[in-house]
Amino acid sequence: MEKFTTDHLTETQFEEYCFDLLKAMGFVNVQWRKGTGLTSSPSDQGRDIECEYVRTEIDGAVLVERWFVECKHYKQGVPPAKISGAIAWAEAESPDCLLLIASNFFSNPTKEYLEKYKANRKPAFRIKRWELPDLKENSNGKLLLLSKYGLTEELAFLSIMHPAHLEYIKSIQLNTLDYLFECFDALETTKRDQITGWLWEPIIQPRYREPVNKNETLRQMQIDPTDYDIFKRTCYEIKRSGILSEILLTSLIVGFLLQAMFGHGNTSSIDQVMRRYKDTLEFMAKLEQADSSKRELVEKSRPRFEELMRETPDRIRDGHKLYIYFCEKVVVRLLQQRIDP
């Protein structure tokens, strides 16, 4: 997780997040004691959540602890007055633990108040405080929870995946090579070549000569041609050879193309990619200042990275458009094929 924050959540959403987090952490009989249906509603009698925590002692004895949980959604420090209701309720009901959760942090006066309260009143229940760093640590690795509340970018890509893509990878698809190429042949030629071009080289496996000089590109060293027709012919040769079954070959082709095209057109990654380019340029500037001998190398490299920063957003968006085209023109049709047993 890069920047973890709950500031975008409403008070009720924050309580719901805490409710789901506790369940994800292993608490049982979790009850959200939400008082009304309002967007930001008061909780019942000073407690937001009740739950139980089951723990096993070293001798095997099982203990069930009753917890009261108070959730405070503040962008600033939570003041002492805002936790007094929870403490009063805990004094009356005597849970095993009162957990106070702040979406950011508790103010210093609140922390001092709690320490004095524990020292002077010696309550029968434990008092725990969770602040933003604790929420981040306890949420770490729980990707579905983080995605549900918009707390991570790791699953942001799900919102831009085509439904046909998700449906295709949900189970094994049975498609013939003939039907796959019928779909490919129906595409616009330029787009068809852009789509299938990802696989020309790995399927055709052209030969390459040794370089004549260090400036030669891989394309210039290629001996055998690669194009759509050769790609198609090679796929049928693989089928006839019996190296792979037709169903498996077709599935591998479509799966690879979906992965490659979505990765190339993942618009949810634009900000991350741009940050990397920006960090690289900043590093190059620092390197240039720190070591004058690197100036020529930096000056030679900088224009390329600046060009990439300008071109990358449009390139990724264009890639996503092509990915959507592939899903709608090919994958949707593949999902409709039925092979008679």
C-alpha cells in the first residue's frame, strides 16, 4: 500500500470498514450497533461495534473475550470528550476490552486522559487504541477489504477489466482453432495485426543473425519474416504436430493476448507509471548535480524520459481501447462457441 488513508470515507463507511476489518482479523459474533439509517448516524448507547475474540491459553483452555469497539472518524486528533461515552458504557457493562479506533489519531490530551483514567480508576476492562498506522498494519494483505473501501490501488484494475475477460478466465473455455481464426479474420486488418502481433515472434520463432555493430536493432538482425499469415500457418502446424491439443493451444493464445493487452492498456496504472518516470528524472537531476562526470550521460538520457512522460498516458489509453475492441470482437464470440461432445 502506498498512501493509506480513510479520509475519503464517511463516518458510517468508516464504521463499516472497522466492522469488516474485525471480521477479517478473526473476531466472531461481530455486531454493528448502528442506531439509524442516516449517512452519519449515532451508534447505540456509545458503542459502535460489539464482538468476541476467541483465544487459546497455553494449557489449551479456550477463552471468549467480549469487546466493545468505538470508531471515531476525524481528520484531526480525536478529543477527550468524544470517547467519554464509550468509557461510561464500558464501566456499566464491563467488557473484557474496550477498543478505541481513530481514523487518523487521538489527540495528546486524549492519550493523557486515558493514561490517567487507567492509573486512577484501574478499570476491570483493558483499553486499546488503534490509530492510522495500526489500521494500515492490520489491513495489510487483506486485498478484498482494501479494494471494497478504496484503500489500495492494487485492485483498481478490476474496475476497468472487460466483463468478457473476467468471464473467460473464470473457467476453462473450449474453443477450436478454426473458430478462433474466424474471429481474427473478421477484425480490421490494422487492429488484427496489432493484437496478434504480440504472438508472432514467440509462435513463429524466427532466426536471428549475429549483430554487425552495436547499434543494430533486433528487428534488423531478424532473418525470417513474421506476419499474420505466417503466424496463422504456424499455429495450424503446431496443431497438426500434436505437440499441443487444439483446445489448449487456443486457450494459451487467447490467455496470453488478454494478459499482454490488458497489461499494455491498464489505465489504472497511469499514475504509478508517471510517478516512476518523475522519480527517475529527479534522480537524474540529483546525479547530475552530485557528479559532473555523469552530465553527458544524463543530458543524453533525459529527452527520452521526458518524451515517455508525454506519450505514456495516451499510449496506455490507446492500448486500453484496443483491449476493449479485442474483448468485444473476439472474446465475446469465443464465449458463445459450443463444442458438441
